[in-house]
Amino acid sequence: MPAAGAGEEFWVFGYGSLMWRPDFPFLARRAATLFGAHRSLCVFSHIHRGSPRRPGLVLGLDRGGSCRGVGFRVATDDVEDVLAYLREREQVTQVYRETRRAIRLYGRAAAVQALCYVVDRAHPQYAGMLTLDEQLRLVRQGRGQSGVNAEYVRNTARHLRELGIRERRLEALASLLTD
């Protein structure tokens, strides 16, 4: 996948932990909306928030709807390093497809192309739509290289609220998670 065309800005779309823990350098951070995909707890986590024997559950961009999140503009000189970092972070098991999609930045009339990680529905880690009880079971058991799964869900729910984004299903799950 090409990074960006000559003279084109390079943007990354964050919809989960990338919103609150990007861990890469960026020039600008803007509220943004992606159309054609929605945020969903639909990925069995085998590395970052779980293991193959005790999977956790993390967010993916699943087809349909729209998703409010954050766009990060990356300096041209940093694009290669940021791409390498994101591929190492997001592509550990290849459950996400790396793609460029149009996002609408708040306060900007024209859409921009952004790097997005969209869930691969054919991948064995695709969980699809789970009941709240099943989500709760998976999140409670999940622990991986990046920490406890319940912390990931609570942090994401809190950051979404701070951005004024209501995700009722995620909020309901987060409210059931106690330390």
C-alpha cells in the first residue's frame, strides 16, 4: 500500500487505543469521521490483550455505518518510521487489512485520505457480533503483551466520552468491569 502521493498529507485514523495511545510523532490531531465502517468489539485478541488459549476482545473497524475517531497528520519525514511502527503494532496476526480511506476532519470541508486498519472478516480472529455476556467473559479473562483487556475497554470508553462520542454498547460493557 503506498504511503501517500507526492505532496499529499499523510493521515492516520485512530478509533480505539490509537486515539489515546498513538505512540508515534504527529503534527496535528483532529476529530474525524470515517464513513463505511463502524467501531466494534469484534476481534479476538491473541497477543496484545489476550492469548490464543485465553483470548481477549479488542476493537476493529467493521463494515457498514460510520465511526467517529481521531485523525493524526504525520510529517513527511516521519511517514516511513510511523508506517513501520504501526505495521508492527497492528499487523501482528494480520487480522486487520491496511487500507487508505477518506475521512472527514472536523472543521475542514474536503475529506482527506487516511491510513486505516479494517478488520478482515475472513480471519479466524474475527469474532463478529457477540452478546454483552460473551464480551464481558472475554474481556475479563484477557491479559496480553499490552496489558489487561478490561483496562483497554475502560480507557477507550473514557476517551470516547471525553471526545463527546457515545458508544452505548462499549459504555455498558465498561460499566460492568470493576477492578
